[in-house]
Amino acid sequence: MHAVASQLLGRTNVGGSCCNPAVEAMLLLLCLGFIPTVAPCPPHCLCASDIISCSGSNLSALPFGLPSYATRLDLSHNALRAVHVDWVSQPFHWLTTLVLSWNSISQIEVAAFILTPHLLHLDLSSNQLGVLNSSIFTGLTELKELLLIGNQIAQIMPGAFSDVNSLQRLYLSVNSLTTFPLGLFEDPGGPRNLTFLDLSHNRLSKLPIQSLLSVSRHAVIYLQENPLLCDCALIALLEYWLWKQYRPLVDFQGEYQCRGTAVREVKCTHGGLSDVPLVAQNYQVEPGEWLRVPCPGLKLPVQEGLIVFWVTPKTAVNSTASDPSSHLSVLPNGTLEFQGALMEDSGIYECVVARGRYYDLEESSEARVMVGNSTISSTTSLARRSSGEHFNTAFTTLASCVISIILVLLYLYLTPCQCRESRGGGSRGCGARAIILCSDPREVESGQRRANGKRVVFLEPQADDSDISVPKTPVMTLDHVSTEGILKNGSRTVGHTLTDPTHMT
């Protein structure tokens, strides 16, 4: 190393000068014992700028000593079988996309991705993963998208996604899951911002209806092509999603098949529902008072075994299981009961029940509850208040329109004149109406004096709205002209006073 340094130093001192900063930096690193090295591009791989592609190279093991400058690493279409902890020799701080699809990976060691902390996209599709063990994604705190399509995943162990806090999109379609992975939304250490989950083409038969009613308000969940067991709770969920125009159901409505029977053949109501169009109801209650809200369109008495769900602003509750610690409960007849209303209970409540029909978008099974406002009795509907609000809104809109028209007229006809002469001798453009309305009193008085027995002549025609950069021709009187004049024959006269206006153009 010292010989190399001496050689470089000798080259820099040729002619008694040392002026190459790059060589000086290299000498400093060599003297400190740091030898900068860049791993060469592995055989059968393509390295271009920040992309490394080893796709389709028939690799049976991950190449060791990859360059760490890559932001995208493609190892798809190979024969890889496992991902070990030491598959890279140094941290990949720039790597954001890792593609491991179309391999034979059946094992991923715990913390195998600890050296890729800034990974955003990880593709493990079309492999042979059967179980997602705990902590296999440790270190991927910034991961946003994970593709596990086309594996053999049948079980997800608790804590498998405990460190993937930023995960937003998860693709688990075409696997062998038989249980809905509810821990993705309920585990405290799981993803906090998961908004997209694809569970299509699995082996799901039962769904957590109550949890899905709550989760689907902020997440998109695809469930088509699963052998679902069609009961009245599932029918209620599908009808509710269709009424809400929930895209995963609307786009794949024909691919939701019930195991052993068709959706339309499931009978749940037996005349327990009214055919009257559903209309939103309004309720007012004071804080601390009790309130009962019946399910819109549900006849009483309710048939035995009919499950009624209520989607509240915070969660979902049903008529078969109640939470003793909650002041909200659903009675056996489907009525939602508030045991001491709170101010934060104000909002929209939706009754979800199998109605045996996909009701129109104009219909609504909602109930609007307002807690507080002592000016309205707790037993009075909000219908009259709503109509008053509509009147106030219309009156406010009309008044705003009138005020806007007045302001526009004031702007058009009373805008201060901006046609004063600039320092350079030019003047700003100003319309004729503005000149008339915004004239300077001194100019008006001067114009009156000029009009007393004097005739005014413009040397050039003047546009109404002239350009700012074009100076206007000054106004001249016949008795005081000592500047350049223009005769009809085209000749110019300087320093003469013109007395005959016929000589002017």
C-alpha cells in the first residue's frame, strides 16, 4: 500500500506541483488504511447504473458479493431454494426493489432482510412458501408493497408481520389459506396503514363478517374465487357492499360463489322485511340519556336466528354477541340501544341485515344520531331541523350570489385608475371607461382650460387599451406647439407654431 502511495505521490510531484484533488483524496484514504473497492458485476448478470438484473440465469444460490450501489435487484426466474441471513456481504442502503419471483424458495430465515432496511417493494411471487414464520420480515420497517402471489401459503404465524409497520399493499392471492388473517388489522404490532389486501383464489369458507364490516370502511379487500359458505350473515355483507358500491365486489361480482348453493337461493328473511323503500332516519338525544334506534325496514317480531349488524362510526356490533364494556348493544329484535349517549356518539349508523334483495342506491338503511343541542327534544326527529338547515343554506347561497354581483359591478365601474404616467415617460394601459370614471381632478380642470377657445389635436390615433410598453402621444394645443409637426406632403417642421389645423394630420 505504501508503495502505491509513493508512486502516486511521485506522479503528483512532477514539475514541483500537486494540484489533483482526486489523487489527494485517494492518498488520504490509503494513508488511513481504507481501500475503496466496488464489487464487480457477477457473471451472468447485467449491471446498468443503479439496476442489477440476474434474471433467468439458472442460479441455485444467491450470488455473493453483489455491488451495493443498486436500487433495484432482479433475481427472478432462477432456481433459488432459500433466503439465508448472510445472502449479502454488506448492507444495501440504496436498495428499494427486490424481485425474487419465479424461483423455488421454500424457506426464508428469520431476519433475512435485515441488511436491506430501505426496501419498499418485495416480490416473492410464484415460489413454494408454505408457512410465514414469525419475524421473517424483520428489518423491513419501510416496506410498502409485498407480493406473495402463487405460493402454497396455508398458515400465517403470529408476528409474521410484526415489524412491517409501513406496509400498505399485500398480495396473498392464489394460495391455500383457510382462515382469514385478521391479525393483519388487529395485532398491535402489525401493519398500521394496510389499505389493500388480496385474498382471492384461496380456500376461505368462513369470514369474520363483523370485523369485515368495520375494516372495509378504510381498506380494499378482494375475496373472489373462494369456496365461501353462504349463510345469512355473508348475504348481509354482500348486499351491504353492493349497496355501497364496494369495488372489490362490484368488479368481481360474478366470481363470488357459494359452496353448494347459489347466493340467490339462500332464504334468510321469510317475510321479516318490509318492501317499503328505505329512508334515512334522524334522532336527537341529550348526553347521558338512553336511546333506541330500530333497524330501518325490519318488521317485528324478528324471525329466530336472524343476525342484525350495526356499523357505527367506530366499529361494528351485532345482535348475537354484545360487549359488556360497551354502552352500545343490539337487542334481539335488531334495535340499536344507547345506554347513556355520549357526545362522540354523534354520526351515521347503518343497519346491515340479509334482506334478500340488492336495494337501490337511492335507498338508505342509515340512522343519523345527534347527541347534544338542548334546543331540540330528545324524542323529536331531526326532520324539521334538517329542512331548516336546507333553507338556511339556500338563503346563504342566494345572499352570497347577490353580494358577488355587487362586488363585480363595483370592480368594473369604480376601479381606481391605473393610467398614470410612468417614470420612463410611458403610461399604463387603461380602458376608456376607466379614464372617464377615474380622471384626476387636476387633469379635468386642465382639460376645461384647454377647451376654452383652443382645439386639441392628436399626432397619432390612440387605442382604447394600449400596451403598457408603448408610450402615448402627448396632447398638443395649437397655440403652444413648438415641437416637431408633420405636414400633408410628408415633410417635417421643427420649432414653428402651427396656426392652421388643415396642415395637420
